[in-house]
Amino acid sequence: MSLTLFASPASPYVRKVRVVLLETGQDDVEIRDVATTPLASDPSLVAAAPLARIPVLVRDDGPAIFDSRVICRYLDARAGAGLYPEARLWEVLTLEALAEGIIDSALLTSYENRFRPEEIRFPEWLDAQWAKIARGLDTAAAQWMSHLAGPLNMGQIALGCALGYIDFRIGHRNWRDGRADLADWYERFSQRPSMTATEPPAS
């Protein structure tokens, strides 16, 4: 079977998928980087998926698969990797959803800063997005540390990619302040070879 992943090295959603590929040894997936923004979609991406949002996984034996959560679940099943263990499935899915929400708000913050002219940016919107992120991180630190200490699963991967994206795009917010245990976990998790190999570009 031929699989092609439409990707961008800066996307936290794509990073989740690439980490899964590395952790599960699926080196037969072609990664095709595309230059796409909320204002200008890459034509090849539009042709592959109607929403033109990365990542998209194109198969030769069925329709393209999106979004990142669906792709990760598909790749986990393909490899039989157990990143969604049945015994803790709802916990893993909930932690993944929490991390995905953090990424969503961080991405909206990045879009506001990068694509909206400075004179019409909305400070209250940025503060509201950060408040959602902060609540999500507080919840992770208060309720999920024992889960983060367990065997590798998709919730951990998603949260690691979320924290990495905060550092990448809005590091000035200093998410580590007051969350020492979560920061220590991320320091260790971010050293996994799959994480170091998928770090976003420096600029």
C-alpha cells in the first residue's frame, strides 16, 4: 500500500503524526511538505482534501484520511502499536483531546500574531486563548501526572507536541511557571528520539 502524508515541519498536528510514525517504525510513508497558510492553500493539498488542512494521509486503496487524531488512530492500528490501549482508552482519548484543545488555542494565537495586521489585532482574544491554554495545562499538571508516567500512549504524544508548540510560537508566556512537575515530565519526554527528530524549525 502507498501512503503519502501532506505535512509541514512547523505544524504541531503534523508533528503528532510524525512522532507516531517514528515510534511505530513506519518508515514506508512518504512525507510531502507543502507551503500552505490560512490565507493561501497549496493546490495539491486542496486536491487531496477539501478542507486543505494538514496533515492529510493519502492512500491508494481508499479516500484520504484527516485530521491528525484520525490519522494517528489509523497508523496505530496499522502497526498494532497499542498507543490507544483498550484498558485505558477513554483516559487516553481524553488526554489527547485536552492536548488538541491546547494546540488549537496556541495555533489561533499564532495566527492572530502572524497573519492579522498589528493595528487590528485583538488583545482580549489573545488573552482568552491563553486562559484556555493555562487551564488545560493546570488540569494536566493536577490530574494527569500519574498517567503521564505510564507506558507511552497517544495522550502523552499529543501533550508533548502541544507543549513543544507553545515553546515554539508563544514561549514568552512561560508555561512552566508554577507547573514544575509538568515541566520536568516534558524535559524528559522531549528527549525521546522521535521528539528531537521532529522539532519545528528554528525560524
